[in-house]
Amino acid sequence: MPRRIPPCLAIVMPCYNEESILPRTVSRIAGFLSAVMADESVGECSFVLCVDDGSVDATWELITQAAKRDSRIRGIRLSRNCGHQTALLAGLSAVPDCDVVVSIDADLQDDPSAIRAMLAAWRAGFGVVYGVRDCRMTDTLFKRKTAGLFYRLMRLAGVELILDHADFRLLDRAALDALLEYRERNLFLRGLVPLVGFRSTIVRYARLARSAGESKYPLHRMIALAVEGITSFSITPLRMIALAGLMISCLSAVAVLYALAVKTSGYSIRGWTSVIIAIFFMGGVQMLSLGIIGEYIGKIYLETKRRPHFHIASAVNTADRS
Ligand code: UDP
Ligand code: MG
């Protein structure tokens, strides 16, 4: 499709139980849209797509009310809670009519005004623009430490991530179409987008603290996302198991020699402790290895089903259902 000047911008925003902040976010983003439309940075056809990820509070009612007041606000509602990454994918799949798309969180932690700098980078020829947090001082110490550990682990596993970039990013039509060709179930968009390629750059912004509602990423979901990220992109943990197995086998050959030496010296009862330790140690290593292998086999199992990622239950102001 030839590029329209000014472009049609879509802002995709996954929302899960965000009733306490959504009205503020929607008015802030609508205000931003009016400003960029007024100075003709983007065209009149630009819009915001709110993806309700199966919220159980008033999020969907708030989206429909906003959509009635302002036709630039569109909404889709997923049939159940599918998680942030899938909600984002659902939104990205539902904007076939835009030239450029920006994904943003609903909690105003990402600064909508940074989209101007993203658009400028896009006009300069970049197909992918990553929003990168200037500093993480608004995150708790625990979140900062665990995030640091996560990036290090990912790098060890051979996955290239943009440091301090979450899911606030701009994609042009070509990069978006390419991304949508990846139909894998275990979604980790932060790892996929760099894989897709295209000329990319970063835009720095100050990430604010959540002003209402609470994070939907408690520790267990952060761990799940990290495991998802590592096992979806790398088989390094499997290779590490093989390496550890090789090293332990070499060590046990030494242990066998030692046991034989002890036996020939006549003190065969000695060594009971080391046998017990070896049994426990090996048991532990084997259980861990099986667990990691199981994780990958589970992924293969889920991928082979080719199940749909999400279902759209209702929609407002979209072309197909309104
Ligand atoms: N979110 C979602 N589905 C979920 C969890 C979160 O759509 O199952 C949305 C949430 O409404 C927000 C974004 O994903 O817009 C990021 O979530 P959150 O702010 O809780 O994550 P954090 O900033 O704490 O990492
Ligand atoms: Mg947040």
C-alpha cells in the first residue's frame, strides 16, 4: 500500500481491569491525537484501539462509552483473559487500515507525548522505533533487580533484547505485516520484533509510576514471562544440560576410580556419605534436566495444536462489527 501523507496512525492499547485509570488514559491519548492531527503529523483517519483482555471490572463499559463519544476510539473485547502479549497481538491484528502503529500500556506509565519523537524517527526512515525507559527509578528496587537479572539471563540464553524496552514501540506497515506472519503460540513480542528485522532505532522517555490500579505482573507472572522468553527463543538451556551431563559423567569416572581404590585398600564401608550425596545430587540434576526438557516438549505439544490465539467477543467502532 502506498504510504499516505499524513499517515494513518493506530495506537493499540491492551487493557486488563484498568477501570481506575482508563478514563484518564483515554482522554490523554485522545488529546494527544487531536494535537498531532491539528499539526498534520498524522491524518484524520488515526485512531486508538483499546483491547479489553477479558476484564472483570468496568473496563469494557468505559471503552464503549468513550467510543460513543469519540469515533476515533475503537474497542475490541477478547472472550477471556489471554495475557498482555496475546492482547497486544489481537490489537495489532485488528488494525489493517493503518500506515503506522504504536503499542502502549493503559496505565499511563508510557508517556504518549514520546510518540511524537517516534513519528519523527519513522519519517526519517526507521521501520521500528523502540521506546526505551530513561531510568527505572519509578520501579521498586525488587522490580529493578529482577528485571536486570531477566535481561542478563536472556542474553546468556542468546536472545537479543533492547535493554529497558517494554512494549511501547512503533512499527510501520511492513514491519507489522512481517510480525503478524509469526504465528507461534508462545508469544514474547519483545524478542520477536528484533528478529523481524527492519531499520530500527530507540526513543528515550521517562517512565512514570502507575498512578492508579495495580501491576498485573506479580512475581509469578514475571517468572512465567521470563521462562516463556527464554524457552521460546533459545535451546541454550537444553545444551547446558548436555554439557552438565558430560561434566558430571567425567567426574563420576573419577569417583569410580576412587571407589575402586578405596575397595582395594580394604575400607569398603567408607564412602557411604559420598554415595548418598552422589545419589541426591544426581537425582536433583536429573529432575531439573527432565523439567527443562519437559518445558520444551510441552511447547512443541502446544504449537502442534495450532489453536487460535484469541477470540474477539465484541467490538465497537471497528469496520467489521460495531
Ligand atoms: N494487561 C493485559 N492483560 C493481562 C495483564 C496486563 O492486557 O493479562 C495490560 C495492562 O492493562 C497494561 C499492560 O498490559 O495496559 C501492562 O501491564 P502492567 O502495567 O500490569 O505491567 P507492568 O507495567 O507492571 O509491567
Ligand atoms: Mg504498567
